[in-house]
Amino acid sequence: MVDADVLAFDIGGANLKAADGLGWVHSEPFELWRRWHELPDRLARIVSHRRPRRVVATMTGEIADCYASRRDGVADIVAAIQTATRAAAGRCPIGIYLVDGTFVSPEEALARPLAAAASNWHAVARLASAYATAERAFVIDVGSTTTDIVPLVDRAPAATGLTDFARMAAGELVYTGVERTPVAAIVRSLPWRGRLYPVASELFAQAIDVWLLLEELAEDPAANQTADGGPATRPAARRRLARMLLADPDDVSEDEALAMAVWCADRQGRQVARALARLAAGLGWLPRSVVLSGHGGCLARRALTRLGWDVDLISLPEILGAEVSRAAPAHALAVIARGVIA
């Protein structure tokens, strides 16, 4: 066990992430929508290992469809944090992060559930602000499921929307990522043998298969967070993409699967580029600096290349390390709680 002054949680719908703000991070797959009742125990294991003097948390899992509403989701997640902390750390104080950048007690978070909901993007933006090289900048945080785009003005978050609904309407939240997004949500057809073929509206393949084939994501034979529960390897990704055409996997060669991956990546890049352009048009200015966060920088770079913007590009994975950047919301929250950044 390790003593930690601060333990920060980022509780999502598909992953649990934790950090101490000093370089230690933890990330594990957790299907909240299926296993919400296990959340207190999962959190308690992490708390008992770290033995923190303070626990802080942000969340996006409140939108999971196991909850009737965001209010219910926030209430259940806050209760799980309280239960886990009491069980593993006694009377350790708890702070819930709000979209206005403040930490509040669990009781106040329950009274202001929509301010506690989906607040992790704000923490990442505050962290990224410290690395922006221009007064007007964007943060692009690409994760497994979504892409967050946050304007920075005078090195502070300047989002036009604070809720998921408002942010998605403005182009600040793009529901596409480099792992969990179904291929059928990216394209309606794939190139094969000189023509375009329609894809099945099934969860046969996901974005992870696209970026594995493009060698932008590392293979992990032990991972099974894929559409078919198979390994995260390039041969398995080829088979999953073939199923999108209802073709026999042996009928799709490596080169053909790679061409399909390029096609999907291009369309996904267009989607993010459109959101970036729409946001910039609404703001009336173009960023001079862009800070990349998360493990999907490959998608962000593709979108920026399409736009042709002349920006100073800063990569948090290069500065902080890939593991820390992948858990950027939790790391940012811990850093904020420690008072390292404003």
C-alpha cells in the first residue's frame, strides 16, 4: 500500500481512471451500464491501495443507460464514492468537481447534479491551459469514446456550453473516439475490390480496429475490449472489419483491410474537422495553439491536417507520458486539488 495525499477519480461509463497528480495513474475497463452495482467495490479497492488523505472525483458515467436520468446517475455515483471511501479510508474528505471549476461536498453535488455531471473536460482544459502557447487556443482531447474540443482564452477554459447537450450542439463534444465507436457509426460503406459495399448495422467492428490496422494504436493480445471479445491485434482487426461487409474474413486481404481502415480514418477525421470548423466559426477566431490530450492524437492530427490550420501543436502525451495522458482527467483533477495549477 502507498500513502497518497490526493486520490482523484474519473468515473466514466466504460472506464475507471484514477491518479495522484504526481505521475501515478490507474485505468481499468468497467462497463458501468452493466455493472453499476459493483462500482463501490471497484472504487474501494483503489482507495484501500492508495490510502489517500483526500478523495476528489469527476464523472461522465451518469449518462449511462442504467440510470433513468443524469440526476439519478450523479446520485448513484456520488453514493458509490462515499461508500468506497468510508470503507477504505474512514473519514477521508471527499470533493466532487463541478463544471464551474470548484470542488464541493457530496451533499452539494447532489443538490446541483447537472453541474457535477460530465465535468471532466473542464479539468483537462485547465491542465492544458498551462501548456498553451497562445492567448487563443484549443484543447483537443480524444479518448476511446468521445472527442472534447475546448476553447482557451487567456489560458483559461472558455467553453460556449457547459452541458453535454450544449457542447455537442456547438461542436465542443464530438461523439467519436479511437476505440469504442462502432464502424457503422463512422461509415455507411467500405471500399473493396474496386467498389463501395454497404456495411451492416451491427457491432462487428469498432474504431479500435481501424487504428490498430493503421498502427496508430499498439497491439495488445491480452485485451478483449473489442466488438467480438477477441484480441486487440491487427489480424483480429482485419477479421472484424471483414464482418462489416458480411464477408468471410479469409476473403479480405491485409491490403484490402488496410484500405478500409484508411477510408474509415479519413471519414472520422472529417467529422472532427467539421466540429472544429463549426466551433471556430461560432467563436469568430482561429486558434494559434492546439494542445492534444488523450491517446487519440492520431485522429486529432488527421482532422487538423484536413483543415490546414497554422497552429503551434503541443502534445500532452509527449510531455506527461502516454499513460498519464490517457488518464488526463483524473491526473488533471489531482493536480488541481493539489493547487499546482489555477
